[in-house]
Amino acid sequence: MSKRDKGVNIHIKTSECDKMLKVASDSQKIGEFLEWLQNEREITLCEENGDEFYPARIPIERLLAEYFEIDLDKVEAERSAILGGLRAANTVSGN
């Protein structure tokens, strides 16, 4: 059997990545708006601690993920699984 005859069929569950792709357009628009507020209007998101406010230390990406109920740790795990599958397929096919 030649290397060309070796078919590779890899199935990886990517439910979080799929969810992220589904909201990508809306998430992009919201993220751009939040960055615009920070850069152009110098408006900073803050967290409250008692009677004081402090700049929020959570990245916009994390805020958006929380809003859209996306687990970024699962997204990273799915991306790693995809990459591992592609590497395995590349090894099997000899490319």
C-alpha cells in the first residue's frame, strides 16, 4: 500500500470552538467597541472593592467568553486536539 493509499480520518469533538465560531461576528463587534472606549474615550472598566473602584484586570477576550458562555480552557484543549490530529495525520500520510 502506497502512502497515497493510506486514508486518514480523524474525528475531534469541537463543541466550544463551534460555539465560538457561531458568535465570532458579534464578539468581534463588541470587542472592538470596548477597545474603542478604552483607546478613544479613555473609559476604563472597573471593579468595585468596598467603596473603591479599581481598573478591571480581566482581558476583553475573557469578558467576551464569559458573556457568550464559552470556556476558553476547553477551546484551547480542542485546538490542541485538532493540532495533534493534524500532526498524526501528517505522520501517517508521510508528508
